[in-house]
Amino acid sequence: MTTTTTRHHDLAATPCDHEHLHELSKALARFGSCVDVVDDWGTRLAQILASGGRLLAAGNGGSAAQAQHLTAELVGRYRHDRPPFSAICLSAETSSLTAICNDYPASELFARQVEAHGRPGDVLVLMSTSGRSENLVAAAQRGREVGMHVWSTTGPLPNPLAEHSTECCAVDAPYTATVQELHLVALHVLCAALDRALGVGVSRTRAPGAS
């Protein structure tokens, strides 16, 4: 009984109404380094995709929805019309997911798909608010084994997913909701940078020609 009471008091209260926005504002103030990282990702991704490369993306829960959002922006478009690019959301491959979970350990959920679809020089984007999901860490390891660029968006450092990725955008915020909200910002910054690099429309992410 004592243990339960202690754990209850250790839990941080969920921020509500204006406090939710206050937590987001505090995290935004520390988000500048992440913006630089994902802007660079978008610039480099433009060259990779335009050269015939592919992007794979995965996440669990809400992050699965964001991974699917990213691939939809690339196969479809962000703001202005441009050629479609090869992007696959591994979280949305229902038959593959259920078959893999039925026949292999749960940690293989995304890793086996990465091994199937990933090629040297392709990009693997993994989204996790905790950075501790075993199936995403395994996917990162498999991605590096096959020669992919492994980019992750996570919560605060240190975390295993960041350690096993080649590059990471880590949101410094204590609440899952805040981390996820800024992952969506990062996703849009990446897409804007990609379009800018391709000469599609106008992006305010960085002025043309800026270093």
C-alpha cells in the first residue's frame, strides 16, 4: 500500500487548458536545435528521393499516425504540386504486421520490413515519444545493418532509439503530448525544407542561399 501511494505522488499532474499551452511554449523555446536538424534532413532527403531513393517510416500508436502522415506528404504533396516520391509507412502494412507478429518475436515487427524494403542509402525515419520502444530500436539496428540513414524523432535524451540511430531530433519535454506535438512541427519543417530544396513553392524555413 505504501508503494502505491508513493508512486501516485511521484506522478506529475497532467497539464490542462492553458497549462498545456504553457508546457508547449516552454518546449518550443528549446526546440531550435531540432529545427536545424530536421531542416537539414529535408534538404538531404530531397536529393536522395529525387535520385530514386526511398523513405521508410514507422512508429507506435500516435507516432504510427505521424509516420503515415509523413509518407502521405511525400507520395502526395506538402503544399505545391511536385513529382511523387517513394515512401512507405511500415506501421500501416496491416497484413505484414499481423503475419510478422504471428510468426516472429514482437521486436521483429518493423525490423523485418526494414530488411525487406530498405536499400543502402535509403532513409528510415522512426518516431517515438519515449525513444524506448523495443520494436523501433530493433528497426534502427536493422536499418544501419543494411546501410540506411536512420533518423529518429524522440523525447528527451538519453534514450536507446537515439543511441542506435545515425541522427536524432530529441524533443526536451516531460510530457508525451508535448513531444508528439513538436514531432508534428518537425515533420512539417522537414517537408518544407524538401520542397525548398526541390524549388517547389516558397518556404520560410530558411532564406534561399542562407548557410
